[in-house]
Amino acid sequence: MSAKRTLHDGWTLTAGEGSRIAVEGLAASVPGCVHTDLMAADLIGDPYVDDAERELSWIGRTDWTYRTAFDYRNEPWDGVELVFDGLDTVAEIRLNGEVVGETANMHRRHRFDVRGLVREGANELEVAFTSPYTYAEAQRERLGARPNAYDPEPGNFIRKAACNFGWDWGPNLAGAGIWRPVRLEQWNVARLDEVVPRVRVENGRGIVDLAVGLHKAVATDVELVCELAGREATVRLGAEQTTAEVRIEVDEPELWWPRGHGEQPLYPVSVSLRGLGVELDSWNSRIGFRTVEIDNEPDGSGRPFTLKVNGEPIWVKGVNWIPDDVFFARVDAERYERRLTQAVEANVNCVRIWGGGIYESDDFYDACDRLGLMVSQDFLFACAAYPEEEPFWSEVEAEARDNLARLAPHPSLVTWMGNNENIWGWHDWDWQDDLGDRSWGEGYYLDLLPKLVSEVDGTRPYWPGSPYSGDPELHPNDQGNGSVHIWDVWNRLDYTAYRDWKPRFVAEFGYQAPPTWATVRRMVTDSPLQAETPNMLWHQKAEDGQAKLQRGLDAHLPPVGDFDDWLYYTQVNQARAMRLGIEYFRSLHPYCTGAIMWQLNDCWPVTSWAAVDGEERLKPMWYALRDVFADRIATFQPDGEQGVKLVAVNDSAEPWNDTVGFWKCSAEGRILGRATLQLDIGPREAAEVALGEEVLPVDGEFLVTGSEDFPRATWFTKEDKDMDWPKANFTAEVAPVGGGVAVTVTAETVLRDVCVFADRLDPDARVDKALLTLVPGERATFTVTSEKLRKAPDLARQLTSKPVLRAVND
């Protein structure tokens, strides 16, 4: 006997002191936030366009009050509670003028007993938010400042998404709002307070221990009826009992595997709370049977970081994930599905949720469960020293307990990480002198959080930080031990310097590029458009970002003639950087056990490290990821001072027995030599093959594999800017196909990194491939999905010329 009623209607928004505009009783959306309500009312412009963000900082320095009214029928309920799944962030909740509770953490759920305050008929509910800056700056003043990569922003003094205060890929749009659902829950006798399924597999037997907590209003006997896979277990709780652990065992369950390693069977599990002859409350979810561990035992070469699922080592082909929108409530289940499907289609098997964002909604993890995407979840600390004094210690504990319990059912969630870069920061970022004897978060990462993971969950490994070497006596970013982040390449070096590393596991590395053309035109209105126009620069948040992009262009590509060149070349450079790095890391198999590139997605339109831009469009790098994360790849790698070797990697369950052919070519594309190599590689293995002297390329020549069933491998002896490429010559034809058009390009000269940028003609167009290198006589067909282009032949013909059809040597 329970009832749950959402309270999402009839909300209004009122600004407090400090607001730059009058806001009184404005219609508000719940779930939502202040910024989106003000935009909906045309009171502010879209902060994603031009530099509109610049004028909106006052929103985060203003107090805001949400109000609504609801009718209530006074029935004899034993419990009446207000439940907020997410309040952002510092709030006082009042019902009919009485304070029912306060919050200071957007990362946890809150529940308030209102049985004595709710009344028959109309009820007035009010949520009054204090400015996040007011709160965080007061806490900083009280406890003393601590290092923060984004000083003077106070994001480490409030349990709010750190990226709300700006990042090197995101805007500063800190605000407030009821960002997740709110409801009124009514119940009799007792309710389920928490259900945590602890799933393990032992000797082929699936074991689920359901840890159940109750909240009772009446001291009476109740019964738990738990069901899983056709099995039922019943436990009776006495009048004073409020906790129970119920075990259900399943013989030989089908195992959940990461994609590429097996299927993803999910088992419905339910808990029914019964008493007085009726069902009082229920809980339903789905689980998967699998084991997971991190192997970090010393192996003679240091300490590995090997993720094992069901006892099998998994080579992690990963992407880092940030919130998919600055305004979190705008991301729904369909958007998660689109974005995670894009990850799967790029051959990704793991998504790391970065510590400066949020614990995503269950929709995210549900999709990962179905798609076979492993999730590595950071606890929410990033790039700063965090106070351990109250109220923060208690808030962090409550937040961790809440999310450990909420996310426990999801088999996709395989690891918990203590923080992002904070242990590394304490070692290398000049924190120690600034901190003195003040706390910085070590107590969370090395004490509180591992204890809670063990206590609440107990089925997943915990790792203190990213990066971390596995031993507090070792440097946290030691490439021979544990996991590392590689940022010297983007910040200081050429991307070929990835080959100077020999990491065991790379959890972050990345290279920037602007978004697609259609997204650039959405984010800036500058005319004429140039790389250095004011609003392009506003949408470049990385320190010295444009100069770093130019450094990469100068090292590799011909001089830029106009903005179209700059856009294309920077995107090519980003794709090449990630291709080179990941191919190299994969060539180190099994010494190196994974690469998680930075980053899959953007939260707004911006120049960044993302593969999918802020308008959901695929950048050229996405296509490079699809190639380098393929199950089977061949890659040419340096071999000594002048040599070249071929490394073949087989990340599939079947042996790779094949003959690989490749050519040595002149800059004109004339074939100077041919060779074949026999591959006999076992499942999940790699092999090196030395090349004979007769096929080693000399200055100005290049190697290219032929028409194989794996992505083409190439090796160039010079950079494009120094190669004596002939000017691109080709023929191109356009023909209608179902849902779009096909662009067939026939090379008459070498064509380097051919792309079709169909979004220039139709912002909704999608292209099936990119970054193809062709030798004379080869043909490639690009399929463009676009009803607009299919129905407009004159427009479609523009697909065959610049700036839509591009090659580096055009």
C-alpha cells in the first residue's frame, strides 16, 4: 500500500537580490534549471552562441526560489515524504511555510518526512536556492583556500559538478535548479529504503545477496519476497527488524560480457515487501552475472593495470565521458542511447565517467548494460584539493553510499575510481607548500571511499585515482606502473612523442580540433570567419589552445590558405594524433592493456578534444577511432633508428590466419615494390613482423596495405608539408541511393585523407566513412545519408568539390 506522485507541474521561478533582471513568478520546468527557464522566456540569449556566456555570470551569484502548489487528500498514511532525486545545490525546502529540510549536495537524493506538514487541499511547496558562489566562497573563507586548477573558482568547496564553474572545454554557467525528478511518496506500515544486489559468480554458480533496508512506521512483522530467474526466496522480519540479506543462487547463469567478448544477458530481479496481507512496496531492476578484477601484481616490468572480466583480460578500448550538456536535465534516455551507440559504432568497449561531472542517470547505465559498454566511474573529485572537514566529510560519505547503492545492479559498471588527477596534483602541481597541514582529499581516496565500496558494494574493484600506480610509494603517473595520463604531448610536444612513452595503461590522452562546419556556424556568427576571430577564440577554452593547434599544423601539414583549410587540417591532425597514439599503444600488447582517449563528447559547441561535437556530429577523429579500435588491426611502427616493422593485433576470439599484402610507393603513387606477410596470430594476441630491406621505404616514399578486411595501414617517410605530393587529381560521381546519395571518388593521383563534409550542405547529413588514403586507380564510395541532398541533384553535385570534398594534397 503505497502511492508515488510526481510534482513536476506548476512551478514558478523568482530571482533574489543580485539579479540583473526582474524575475518574479516566471514559469519554470522541473526537472530543469534557472538558465533554461530564462532562455525559454527569452530573458537571456542562448549561452552557446558567440560570447553570450560572458554576460551570464550573475546567474550563479543570485539566489533563486522555485514555488508550486499541489492538492492533497488527507488519507490515513503512516508515511508521507517529499523525495528529491537531485537538487542543485544549496537549498532550503519549505512546505506551507515550514522548513522541512536543507541540502548542500547535488550528487545525492534527499528524502523529507512531511506527514505532519502536508494538509488537506492546497499545499504550497518552495525550494529556495542559495547562490553556489555565496556558499562555496564562504566555505573557502572558513576553511582556508586550497589549490584548484581553475582558481579562483571555488568549485572544490561545494558538492556540485566541478565543470559548472568552467573547464578547458566548457563554459562557466554555474546556476541552480531542481535538476532531477521530485515526488510525493505515501505509504503504510513500512517501505523499502534501499535494495543493493551484490552479484558474484563462484564455481559456475551465480550468487545474489540482496541487502535490503526498510523504514518502518509500525512495529510489526513483514515479509520480503525476492524473485530472480524463476527462483523465489522469502524472508520474514520481526517487528523490530529493519534490515535483511536475502540470497538467491542460480545454477550456471549466462555470463554478462563486454562487447566483443560475448553476450549481455540481463536477469530481472524483484523484491516485494508484504504485510497485513497486501504488498506494501516493491523494487525492480535487472542484473548481470559477471566477475571483475584489476590485476596490479608486480610482473617483473612494474605493475600492470589489467582489467579482467570473468577471469579474461580485456584490452580496454575506451573513451572519457563528460556531461553531454551543460544543462544536465536536457539529456534524456534517447540522447544517451544515441551517444553511447556512437561509442559502440566506433568499436569502443569502455566509457570512463570523469570526476568533474555527475553520476549519470540510470538511463545511461541501462544503455551500457544492453550495449556491453564497461563503465569506469570516478567519484566526483577533479583537479583540485578538497577539504575533508565537516560538512564535507559527511556529505561525501552520504553521496558515495547513495550512488554505490543506486548503481549496484548495473553489470556494466566495472570499476570505481577515487578521483581525477588529485593524487597526481598533490605530487607534481606545487600543492604541498600551498596546503601546509590542511586537508586535500587523501582521506577520501585512501580511507573513506575504499571502505564504502567494500561495505556497500563489495563486488567491484576500487582504484584510488586516475592516474595511480597501485602503490603509494610510487609516483602516481609512473608509466611503468598502473594507469597514466599523457598530457605533455598536447601541451608541449608533437603527437609523435606518444611513441616515447611505454605505458601499462593510458587513462587519458587527447588532441584538440574545432567541431564540424555546421556546428561552428551554430556557435559563432563572426564574419568573415577566421581561426582568430573573437567568438572562435571565446569557444576555445584551453590555455594557449590556438597556438597549440598551430604548432601541430606547422609540424605536419601544408600552409593554411583560408579558414576552410584551417578547419580541415586541424581536424585531420586531431585524427592522426589519436590514430598514431592508439595504434602504438595497441602495438605494445600485452604489456599495455588499454587506452581511454580524451574525450568522446562535448557539453556545448566548442573547440575541444571530443570525437563527437556538441551538436552530436561526428568529427573526422571518430572515424579514426573506429579504425584503430577495430578488433583486428595492422600497423607500421618504428623498428630501430631507420627500420619499420609491421605489428598485427588480433583482439578477437578467433585465430587470425591470413596473408597481408602491402606496397612501397613513390610520392606519385607508382608502386615500387610489393610484399606479402603471413599472419598466424592466436585470439587476443599480437605479433611483430620485420620487413625486408627490399620493401623498406626511403626518403619520400611510403608504405600502404592493400585491399584487406582490416583498416588500411600506412607509413610515410616525410610529413605532408615536406612530401612531394602531386596535386590531387580524381574523378567523382554522385548517384542517388536509399535515404541519400553515394559519392564515388576514383583516384588518378595519390589522395591523402579524403573526407566528404556533407554537413556543409545539409547540417543533418551523415557520412559513412572519412580519412581515406587512396593510390592511383583506387576507388572509394562515400554514402551520404540525407534526404535533402537526395532530392536536390544540383546541391548534391557540390559534394564533389572543395570545401565539401577534401584531400590534404588538394
